[in-house]
Amino acid sequence: MITDEMLDEYRVKGTKVRVIRDINEINDVLGIVLAWDDQTVLIRKMNRKVLKLNRNYTYLSADESRPEFIDL
């Protein structure tokens, strides 16, 4: 699970993040962190839609390459 400190850093800097939900890269979500609580994270996609995602997903900076092997 991603820490509050990492989420706050992404939010304050306005860093674009990649949320890896499963093994298929096409299902990744790219967006900006808006808010979070103990269970969920709000992400604003580039088309301005807002998604409420589980906090247990893998969150990376969008600049980082997607890992080949993901521990889901």
C-alpha cells in the first residue's frame, strides 16, 4: 500500500502517476492525485474524469517505466 507521504508528495508536486491495477498495461490509469483516505485514492485523469481507486494498487510516477513483473 502506498504511504500518505508518497501520496502527499505526488499531490503537492502535481506529479502524473501511473496506477497499475492488473497485469494488462492497457488497464493502467494515468492521472494526478487529488485526495485519499485509508482505503481509496482520487485520481483525475487527463480527460478530467475522476476515479476512486483502491489504495492497494501499485502507484508509480508516470515517468518511471512499468515493471515487467508486478507483485499484485
